[in-house]
Amino acid sequence: MNMVDLDIMILKKIIIGIIFLSFFNSCVQTTALLGPAYTLSTTGSPLQAGLSFGSDKAVNKLTGKSTLGNIKSFLQPKEEDSDFEKLIKKRIIETRKKMKLDQ
């Protein structure tokens, strides 16, 4: 692959991302499609995008929480955790804050 093809591919991804962002702006009900849409645009695999959407819906239906909500509740230290588990969870939370991923 030469540099021109690589630049065109990156430009296509950026344009697709901007189209999706503008199309789904303020649509709360359809934000569940952003993850699979991003997966489809980056991998080009509809099967992988469908699995992403289906697994997200299954987790949401089983637990009543979104995937992000499950991750946040998993990272909260609990009394029955060992010292090692508490240390790891604390480090993950600190790293997420430094990377500004925790909102």
C-alpha cells in the first residue's frame, strides 16, 4: 500500500465519522448504533459490527446496565476484595483519570 492509498483511506474514515456524528447528533435512542457503525467503518466487517451490537444489547438486557455502567460498577472497590484486587482497581481508576477517560 502506498502513501496515497493510506491517506485516502484515512480521509474516508474521517468523513464517515463526521457524517455519523452529524447524523446521530442528539439522537439518544440511536446512540447504541454508534459503536457498531464505528466497528463497521474501521473493520469493514458487517458480521463483527452485528456481533458488537448484539452483545451490547444482550448485556444491557441481562444486567439492566450499559456496558460502560457494568465496567464502572466492576471497578468500584468492594469490602470482600483482596488487597491485590483493591490495588489493581485503584490503579485502573487513577490511570483512567490521568488519561481523562473517566467522566
